[in-house]
Amino acid sequence: MANIKSAKKRVKVIAKKTLVNKMIKSSTKTAMKKVIVAVEAKDKEAAQAALKGAISAIDRAYSKGILKKNSCARKKSSLTKLVNSL
């Protein structure tokens, strides 16, 4: 554990930020999972609605710096391909 006051504060701040980042990452994964489940159920309307939410969640994660540009593009592309395959 750190001895300097500012270093102790940084440890606390980083712990909070890590939790927020995990929460956003988890909600993004959940949104992606909803698209996959809808595609497996062959429900085109639900899949399209879930895709819209998933793309929004992915973009939100990118804007906060949690996901990188290319991984966002890859995720959006693969989900869109899945929905278009219906």
C-alpha cells in the first residue's frame, strides 16, 4: 500500500473508475448477447431493435475510451452481419 497521501487517493480513484468501466463493458456485452439470442430465435424485429441498442452501447463505450475504435467496428460489423443473415 502507498504511503504518500496523493498515491493513496489515486488508488481509491482508480478502484472507482475500474468499477465504472467494468459496468459499462458488462452492459455492452449484455446488449450484444440480446442480439445473438434474438437471431438464434429467428426473430427479425427483435434482433433489429436489439442491434440498435447494441450499436448505441458499443458507441458509448468507445466514446468513454473503454473500447478501441477497431474493436468497436468489428463488433458492430459482426452483429450487423448476423441480423442481415435472417
